[in-house]
Amino acid sequence: MTERSLLMIPGPINFDPAVLRVLSTPTLSHMSPSFAEIFREVLSNLRKVTFTENAQPLVLAGSGTLAMETALTNLIERGDEALAVDNGHFGARSAEILRSYGVKVDELRYRWGTAARPEDIREKLEQKSYKLVTVTHVDTSTGCRNDVEAIGSVVRDFDALLVVDGVCATAAEPERIDEWGIDVLITASQKALGVPPGLAIVFFSEVALEAYRARRNPVESYFVSLDRWLPIMRSYEEERALYFATPPVNLILALRRSLELILGEGMENVFARHGVVAEAFRSAVKALGLKMVPERDEYAANTMTAVYYPGGVEDGEFRGGMAERGVTVAGGLGTLKGKIFRVGHMGSVNAHDILATIGAMEATLEELGHNVEVGRGLAQAQKILNRM
Ligand SMILES: *Cc1c(COP(=O)(O)O)cnc(C)c1O
């Protein structure tokens, strides 16, 4: 079978060959000066991507969920109160993690397809004092984006930490840690950061680190405790290797390459490219008469799009038809399973990837007997992509 195919799911994504090649280079000793230098560069470039001077990034072996657990367990103690904004599968996961550590969680729930209203968060914070507020930047189950900047300006008026799950947003949607008052940013390698799965990344602001230091009880985890990892990260920042547990050396080398590509393009250019590609895709979806999960355009994320199947189109058949055409798209999560498909358009995504995806969608829908005017979505998308 041919290896030529496009992975257009909301992570892992279609990785740049320059990043993939790094994985097959000889593995360095994690204690060597050359690796220490690379790790220092990675930590410093992670700060540039997220616009922070002082937040401390941690890079651990693990998936995005481990990054969530790392962020939360280091800050909360049994009996603490937390507010979890839940407008999708991953918002609910934050609440689950908190509860599993004995935290009392109030959920601020929204219908899937909508975004959180900052004024509701203000109201909650006025009623009760919370240790922290969790919010998902882009919820991968719906393709809806929450306005983290506006939420940050609300939370900063209260004595609560703002914890943002940026797994499906970091390095594609602007995330300005310092300016927006983000206390903890959670992310992972396999989405817009453009590195195969396996790196859990968390940024702790100085305020968050103070909260960690002020704990009354020890962190209820051995592996993800900041007690273990802060000295390691601080040491690598000074280009001195220090051991607690073996870092995933080749993934970190690959992250160095990917960050180099991202920063080489320039953050504002990266954000603009995601904006144009996403708009082109949405305009094609509309031109084909399909409905998207975000109820309003302003809720729609630039990293991925979730689309309802039109009547008569079955999930397995559609995704099978797409795969035969060399394009892999994702199905729905939770209650939307079988009802929607999801397309990731982040990281190194370009105009041609999205046109190929739209072309495959048109052909597959036609084959499955859905009434589409083949070429209509492509024509709409081209108009927008020509702005790039
Ligand atoms: C993908 C994702 C996660 C989970 O990441 P895993 O690597 O699958 O553990 C968490 N939150 C968001 C917003 C995601 O998109």
C-alpha cells in the first residue's frame, strides 16, 4: 500500500518531514552537554511561542492528558474548590481529573457548539472563592474556541488561578501567557506544535509556582510532582544535564526542529495562515450545504472543524471513502459520535492539504449519493486561499 496520505485529524497531524527525520538521528545521551544545550533552546523557544518571559515550561514524556494531570495535581489539595468550564469533552475531562483527586468541582456547563461567556465566570467567582478555574482553549470535540483573553481579564480580578488547556490551540491560536494572565498552560506535542505524540508540556507562571510552594500537603503524585521536575528543568535551562527520569530524547530533538520552523515563519504569520486555511475550509463546508458544530462563526476555532453529516451519510462509509482517497479524518467524540466528522487543520497545514481534503470530501459525498455540486467547495476555498 502506498505511504502517501494526509492525516487530517485533530492530532496527531501530518508532520513536516524535516521534523520526522530528526526522530531517526542517533539518540544522544540525556546527560550530554549537547543534549543539555538543545533542551535549553527548546525551553526558551517554548516561551517565545507562548509570549512569556517568566513562566516555567515543563516537558515530560506523556500525552496531553498527563499534561492536564501535571498542571492540576501540583496546584490542588483535597477539599479545594475548583470551577471547571465545560463546553466539550475535554472541559469535562478537567473536572474528572480534579474530582479524582478529591477536589470539589462546580461545572459551568454550556451546550456543545457554544462558547463560554466570560460574564458567567465572573458571576461564579463573585459567589464563591475558587482555588482555580479550568478552561479549554479549543475543545477538540466541537471545534469551539473559548475567548481566553476575555476570560483572563475576568479571572485576574479574583484570587483564583486560570488553568488553560491549550492542547488543540498552542502554536496555532494566539496564547499570550503574560499579557492574558494565564497561570498554567497545558499543551502536547502532537497537535499544532507539530511533533509526534509523546510530549506533555505545561507552563507554570510565577503566581502558579507560588501557589504550589504554599501547599499545606505534599503533591499526591510521585512522577508528575514539581518537586521532581522543577530542579530538572531549571538545570537544563542552565545547560546542565540533571537526572530524575529519562527524557524522550529524540522527541525533544524533534521539538527543537519544529519550534525552529514555527519561529522561523514568525508567530503572527503562523496565526494568519491558520486563520486563512480555517476560513477556506469553513467556506467550502458552507458551500456544500453542510452544517458545522459551532453554532456561530465567531466560536469556530482555526485549528480544526467539526461538521455534521448530512442525512443519509454514514460515518464509517464516509471516513472509509475519504481514506480510500488518501485523506484520514476523525469521527465524533461522546454524544456526537457517528453524527459528525472532524478535520484538523493545524501545524504545517497548507493550502494544498486543505484543497485535497475538500476535493476528497466532495468526491466521497457524491459517491455516497449525497446531492453535492462537485467543485463548489473547492472554488469557494480557492478564493480565500488566494489571499495567502
Ligand atoms: C487532544 C487533547 C487532549 C488530550 O491529549 P492526549 O494527548 O490525547 O492525552 C486534551 N485536551 C485537548 C483540548 C485536546 O485537544
